[in-house]
Amino acid sequence: VSPAMMAEVVALMEHWNKDTRLSATRVMGNMGPEAKDFINSIVARFEDQYWEVQVAAVEAVWKVCGPDSVEHMPAVARLLDSLNADVRLSVFKFVRWCGPMAAAEYLPQIVRRLSDSFSDVRLAATGILPLLGDLAEPHLPVYLDRLKDWSPEVRQACLEGLRKFSQRSVQTHLTALIPLLTDNNEDIRAMVLELVVGMGEALLPHLPTVLELLQAKDDAAR
């Protein structure tokens, strides 16, 4: 693609018509590394008034810069405060592309999204936080709130994420896990059982609750 043609596409990213801007942004992304000289014009679309263009710009940055996309993490992270759920979700996709530690500096914003009003965003935040290793440990109490999420997918993701926290930390919060032994989702009940059985002596104070569940009339609880 000639530089002149690229310049024309860049100009279209500022067109008055949102569909034209959207198409031009996607075209720039599909050009891959060839469009790297115009990366600032793509990043400028993060400020577009239409969410579709913003999402396309985030994806385009990754396609153009690849692993070097981490340089644009500060601009992408600001989109976590977007009013649009799809835009917020695109940030988490970008983080996964770049590697979770690229978002370490933005941990407070990620933690806030654990209670996002949209389940897909909560699910994304729940999946990312445990990947931040020791940095995530202080936020375990807030993370465990997702065990009460109405979405079974979020609850399940939270349980999977707990395996990445230190066992010592999880043991101190066993009281949050025990009630899930009666969850209406069979996979979640199985995951909780697997987690608590491995706790050994730490489970002893909770044995009365477990025994009570074993004696319950409800098959799911037993």
C-alpha cells in the first residue's frame, strides 16, 4: 500500500460520517505493521464519540503494533471509564493481548470493574485480576464478592481464579466458599468441593456447616 493511499485512509478516519470513520479505522488495522507510522492517528480514535469506532481503534492498535502495543496501554486504560460496556470490554481484550502485567499500573481501575453493571465486563475483570500475581492478593476480599454474582459464569470464573491466589490467603476466606456448596450450578459445586477438600485442617472450623449440608434433603446441597 502506497504512503499516499494510507494518508487518504487516515484522512477518512476523521470523516464526519461515523461509518466511514469506522471502516477507515478497520482498514488501518488490517494493514498491520505497514500502518505503524500512522499509529497516533489510530490512537486518536479512542476519543471518537461513537463506541464502535473506539473499539475498532483498540483492535487496530494491536494489529498494527503487536507486542509493542503495550506502549499505548495508558491511553487504552483510560477507556475503562467509558460509559459503554463494549468499550470497557475491549480494554480487557487488549490487556490479554499485551499480557496481564501490562495492566499492573491500572490495578485500581480493574478492581472497580469487578462490580461493573455488565456481567461480561465483570467476567473479564474476574479473569484478569488473578493473573497479576502478588499484586492481586490485597484485593482478594473484593474479588470474593464475585462468588455472590448472579451470573454463574462470573462465579465460576472467580472460583477458577482462586487457584491462582496463595492457598494461605484463600484459607482465611473459607466462609465465603462454603455457601457455594449449595449453588444451583453443578460445575460450581464441584469446583468448590475440590477447593475446600484441599484445605486440610483449615476446614475443621467449618465441618459443622459441611455436615449440615450432607444431611440436607436437597440433593444439590448433599
